[in-house]
Amino acid sequence: MKDVSGLMVPEFQDVVDAHERIKPHIHRTPVLTSEYMNQLSGAELFFKCENFQKAGAFKVRGACNAVFGLSDEDARRGVATHSSGNHALSLSYAAGRRGIPCHVVMPRTAPQAKKDAVRGYGGIITECEPSTTSREEVFARVEAETGAEFVHPYNDPRVIAGQGTCSREFMEQVQGLDAVIAPIGGGGMISGTCLTLSNIAPHVEIYAAEPEQADDAYRSFKAGHIIADDAPNTVADGLKVPLKDLTWHFVSNHVTDILTASEQEIIDAMKLTWARMKIVMEPSCAVPLAVILKNPEVFRGKRVGVIVTGGNVDLDKLPWMKG
Amino acid sequence: MKDVSGLMVPEFQDVVDAHERIKPHIHRTPVLTSEYMNQLSGAELFFKCENFQKAGAFKVRGACNAVFGLSDEDARRGVATHSSGNHALSLSYAAGRRGIPCHVVMPRTAPQAKKDAVRGYGGIITECEPSTTSREEVFARVEAETGAEFVHPYNDPRVIAGQGTCSREFMEQVQGLDAVIAPIGGGGMISGTCLTLSNIAPHVEIYAAEPEQADDAYRSFKAGHIIADDAPNTVADGLKVPLKDLTWHFVSNHVTDILTASEQEIIDAMKLTWARMKIVMEPSCAVPLAVILKNPEVFRGKRVGVIVTGGNVDLDKLPWMKG
């Protein structure tokens, strides 16, 4: 960890330490290939399947690093976050493995299935109204009452160091990659990828893939400063959140380019992956493939690592099924 | 191959030869595990993922063995079959790899998606009316005109020896299995499993799993002779076909027991596997898990190998989606 103009930035040693710390609690996920996808893209694609990860997504890496890095005294008071997605599941899982409480502040309007999933991993839900003001108020109260340690879904050096373990495994599993591509929302996975690759494989290009309808990271990247959108709408619901100072640090310094795809391109790529690779993955994870198929001139002839970030999907509401 | 009262029965050496012959054309599919499924079943489950196999199903093993076992002269005339399912895809794939024609007789009423899939693998479709009489007539004409070699979907020693390679890999990948379970329709996979295990791991129990609504193999097994149903109806559409003399030979001699599950149990097990293991598998492959969850007293505490037979699903018509 080093101080960069007041920002606590994780270093590669933090990734190494994180990996050691979380190994007993995560899967070393497999890498799949598909001749069909290679022919279609003209590239050689390697899919790192974090959809097979514990709690169904890469987020468990950062969550476990945060939880298992706490001192016994801090840990006793538990951890807390506000999220209705994979970070809440992952933090609940990690806290459960350490035997400490995990407090999750969620809008009372969140889907029952998401609440059930968090409770299924042992998370304790406190409901708030569906507004930022209410969420912040309720969260502040929970934090004050419990003394729980706040773990941000992505703008946290412990979380980014944890996500960086994914690319470290990837580099061990596949030799000679020319590029790695991952979806970008708040930028946690991309930041971890930047942190690891800039240290152990600085020649590997790093692409971020984003929905056109939530392209704030793309516009930030082109503008040279953070642009945050208010409540963008996309099927890739894991990618609606904006960059923050720490993830912007990595994105602005190490990302090769950010490329975008339309809603229909994302849905088509998602369905194609299910149909041909026989894996269940979230809409968010389909954005990289959509981008690869849309920009063959960028990827043709390259060995490209694709990070499949998660597999937590509502099987009753698949985006290609109409109403 | 040995003659058993006029029946040409494959022997274990045929499995070994088949494995050598088909290795360049198939995947050595991975074995997945799930802590969740273990807790739910009380058993230790190992899933052999033939849904990741070439052409999306185990059937490519038998099809490749039949196609690549032909002499150059016989091969030149091509192969032929009648099937609208995975066997047609697999035989088309295998023939394409050898560069020979594959003739598939299919009812003109078969779904367009199935016709497209067969053509996508290079198969040449000849349409018949949706009746057994028409199918047999049209098939006889195709056979006579082309001289193509008929490859039955399951009642063929070459096909059974090919399917036997799956369990051979499985035994190398997982040590100390107590039982193996696979779905049963015509009995090709189960026969290959019997052939291999009775030779290299005779202590391993062999269970077959069948839909209640197409339980002809179950009733045959209990009666001691083949009972064939006319057009049973089940969501597990790969399992509607009856046993034949060669598969009955293996089933009657080597299967430990046949267990059945209801339509709802099959759909629930399928959805559960998609949701928790993040893999796309056919309804047919969910029958073993349904049976395991329904009969905990049979499987509890055992190390059980589950053969996930295929992943070719119509993603627009999932059985848990109404309407």
C-alpha cells in the first residue's frame, strides 16, 4: 500500500498477500476455450470462469481479502455494506466463513430473490427507502450501532488487491496472452487486473467493456476525468455504478482502451455463450464478448483472456425472453 | 467384439481402441463439484460434464468411433441415421471431421432449430413424414441410393464402445467412486458405462435414472424383458426411446438399479443445477440429480459420479417458463 497524493493505493505485494489469505475460501476457477468462439471472433479466446466462483462471482475475492485481513478485535464487530448485488452475497459469504456478522443495507424494493440470496449466505439485512439519502442515513445508523467495518464494493484497496488475484491465476493458467478484457462498472475488477498485469505482465493490453447505455467509464476515459451518470439503465445491471477516485487511478493509468456495446449486442453475446459454451453467465459478463465480436480489427489474431465475472442470474427473467 | 447367442457384443478392448481412435476429435471433459449439492444430497457428487463435449453431448464419442472405424472404401459412401436429436448432430460432426457425407432422415415437422443445427454441422437432411412407416421408407431409399453406412443412435456395438470411453476418463479423473449414475433412454450411455466399469471397476454400483413418464426401462428391468412404450411424453426428450437387444444385454446384466423421477422433480433439479452450478444442461441430464435428491437413503455418504450427458437446450423454451 502506498500513499499517492492522499490516496491509499494497493501494490502488487498486496495482491500476493491477498492470494495467500483468501486461497482456502475461494475456487481457483477453470479457463474454458471454444473453437466456435475462436472461429467467430478470429481471435484465440480464453474464458476465466468466475461464474463458477464461490457465491457465483469474482467479488468474493475482494470480500474475503477485506474480511480475513481484519484484526480479531475489528472482525468481532462485523462488516457492513450497501449493495443488492454480488458484493452483498460475497461479503456475507466471507463473513460467514470467519464467523462474524455481515450487515447489508438494501432498498425495501429490492427483489425478494436478492434478499433471499443474501440471507441464504447469512447476511443481516436492514431495509432502507429506495433513495440515496435514505440509504446513507440508514447505513450511517447501522455503522454507528454495530461498529461494523465498512467494505465498499470496489473503491477499497483491500477489495482491489483481492480482485487482482484473478489475473494472477489467469497468467499462470494461460501462457502468452496478448490482451485481457473485463467488464467495467465501478472498476474494481479492472483495477485489480491493472494492478497485477502492470507488475507481472506489463506488455499485456487491458481492455474494459461497457454497455453503451451506461458508458460513463468510457466517457471518463476519453475526457480524462471522472464523469458519473445518475441511474443509467442497462440489462448489464452489475455495471451501473460509477468510477471512484481509487479505481479511476488504475483505469486512467493502465487501461489500453474502453469499448462499448449496445443492449442487443450484449443480449446476443450472452445467449450465444449459453448456447455454445453451455455456461450460465450474467449479462454483465457478455459485454466483453459483445465488444470483441463488434471490433474484430482490435482483437483478430490475438490471444485474448476474457474474464467471465459472474453467474448470478434470475432464471425466471432471461433478457431474450419477452414479457 | 464377441458373439453372444447371435448378438455382437463389444468388449473392453473395443473401448480402449475407441478411445485411441476418437481422442483427436473429442474433449476430455472436466469434472465439476459443488459444496452446495453435496450438502443438499448428503453424498459427495462428481459431475462429468459431457455438456461441454464437442457438438454438446456425449453422443459424439460413439459417433466418432463408428465414423473413424470405417475402412476408407466404406467411409467414402458416407454414414446415415434417423434422429432429430444429439446423435444426428454428433454423426454430422464426426462425418465432417472425416470429410465424408452424413445423411440424416428427419420428420419435416421437426423444429427448424434442430434442422439448422444438423445443417450447421454439415449434415444432409432428407425429410420424411412424421410417422414410423414414412421414416423407414425414406431411410431405406436414402440408404439404397447412397450406400451410406447406417449408424444406430445406441443399439450398435461401435456406438456403445465409444460411449464407454466416458466412464474410462471418469475413473481416471476421480478416485474411489462408489457409484455412477446416468440417465437412461435407449441405453447407449448406460451400456457403455456397464461395459467399462464391469471390466475396470466391477465394485462400482451403476444406477440408471429415468423419467416416471417414460419408465419403460424401469419396467423392463423389473419384468426381466424389454417393454417398449409407444411415444411416451416427458420434458426429458432425449429419453423417450426404448431399449433394444444390445443395450438390454448390458442393462440386464450390470445395472444395480433403475430409479425414476417425476416431471416436476426433473425440472426442479435442472433449474437448481443451472442456478447453483452455472452450467447449461438438458432436462435429460437432470434426471440423475432428481433421483439422487429423491432417494437419499440410496446415495448418502457415497462418492457418486453423475454423468451430465448434454447441453443442447432450446434457450427460448425453458421448461420452468410458463406459456
